[in-house]
Amino acid sequence: MKINKIYIWTAWFLSIVLLFILSQTDLILKESSPKVYQVSLILDSENESEYANLKKGVDDAAKRYNIDINLRTIGSANQKELIESEEDNGTDGIIVLAKDDLKLAMTKVPMVVIKSKDADIFDTKKFVGSSANIATSKRTINIDYVGMITGLYNKFENSYDGVSPIYVFYNSTKPAGVNPEIEFLKSKDEPFVFIEGDEKEFRTAIEDLVHSKKSAYIFSLDKHSSDNLCKILGGSSVYNEHIKGFYCIGATTLFVNKLDDGNIDALSTLNEYDEGYLAVEMLVADLKKTGYTSNVDMKNILLDKESLKDEDIVKQLFPVE
């Protein structure tokens, strides 16, 4: 009986020693860590706060799919230069909010392009020969800016007095959608006054309107311009007395609050959280070669103060708030 106990204790001791030796070596098969993909998110402006909800969608999807996001904003370099720089720095994939002047031929990594629906981003003439094997996958998320401005114009038309001037503000024609929005408005027989610039130019136009003792309706064709106008009009009650209606493209917390306060009459936007989340899913599918829809058209959302009472619409705008 004692001999059996000795055998048992000896076997137990040897097994402990063996496990210790194995734990100090690579003999025990360990589960491999999942690959962490490095993905670059390239915006179309210097102000990342304009895309807070899109970034939330991107960040949530990145956590789910084990992705490290490198956010890049537009500075002195243009988008094409940023794309090339990110490729040279070893990024695994790119998501880009394309300006309308961006042209892509061949890239070294998978890419998802968020663009104006009618914009021709890809230079297909350069997709030739063996080099086509490294050409970018044409995965796009398309935004219908003409649909946005059409919805806003129809809303405006219901309240327009038929005689007052209509000021149209925009930062430049380079951001996605601005050119087709301008062309749509120009096709209408209305007294539009187009004002391109930044806060200085916008403030001058508003002050001239006030000094003329006239009133006007205003459109803003991009988030940057809408943000500047909200700040200008919010700084003086006298300015607001000369604004008969304010219609803008895009939605941020500031714009929605202004809409709720009655300072903005209507805005046209989309679910940017879904847009960001979907972009990551599409890119991951490309990286892992699992297949995914190549093109997705986003659905527009037209908002006025009354529609903010609908909780489902508010959740679409701010699903994580």
C-alpha cells in the first residue's frame, strides 16, 4: 500500500515538473492572437468635430473587428497625397471621405470611398495590364446630395414669400456634393445670391443685409458653413430678425439644437453613425476576402422641428447618445 502511494506521489510530482518545463517553452500550443489591422480614416476637412457621429460608428466597428484607427484630417496636403503617405507608412486599409476633386487610379491597399453619388472618383482608364491587380477595390458608400438639396428646396418653397432674396453660403466647391447642390439651385428661377468663403465673408454678407434693412432666406451647403452661420446668427438677435428662414445640409448636435430652438427651419442629412460603421465592415470584408456589397447608397433624412418629436428619427441621427 505504501509502495502504491509512493508511485502516485512520484507520478504527480513528475507531472508537475513536466508542466513547469513545458510552460517555460513553446511546447504548449497557445492560441494565436488575432491580427490587429491598421486602418487610416481620411476626412475631407480640418475640423474632425464635424464628423463626431461618423467617428463613433467607425470606432464602435473598429472595436468589434480588432482595428486600430489612424485619423487624418486635411491640412497642407491634399487627399491623394495623404492616401499615398498612409500607404507608404504601412497602413492595411483606408477609408476616405472623398472631396469631389479626388481622383483614384491604383492603390496599394484596400479602400472604401465615401463619396457624392454622382462623383466620378475612379480613373478607370488607368486600370490596365498587370497593374490592375493592385488597383483599388471599388467599394463605395454613396451620398445623394442632389436629393438632400431637393428635399430642402421643396421644404423652403412651401414657406417662401416669392420676393425676398435667398442667400446661399458655401465654403468652397471642393467638398463632396457642393457643386451639384449649386447647379440644382441655379436651375430654379429664384433670386439666389451665392456667397463663397468663410466666417469673415459670411459675417460681411449678413451685416450688409442688416444695414440694407431687408430680410432674406438662407441656405448653407456644407457643415463648415452651417457651423459658421450658427455662430454668427447666435451672436446677435438683430441678425436673426433679418433671417426669414434657414435651411442647411448636414447634422451635428449644434444644428439639431438650433432646429429645436427654431433658429434653423429644416436640415437634410443621413445616418452618419451607420455610414461609419458600414465603411469599416466593408473594408474588413475586403481585408479578409470574405466578400461584401461593393456599393451602398445612403438614405437621406429631412428634418424640421416637428420631426424631432419622433424618437426613431432622433435615434437614427444619434444612435449612441
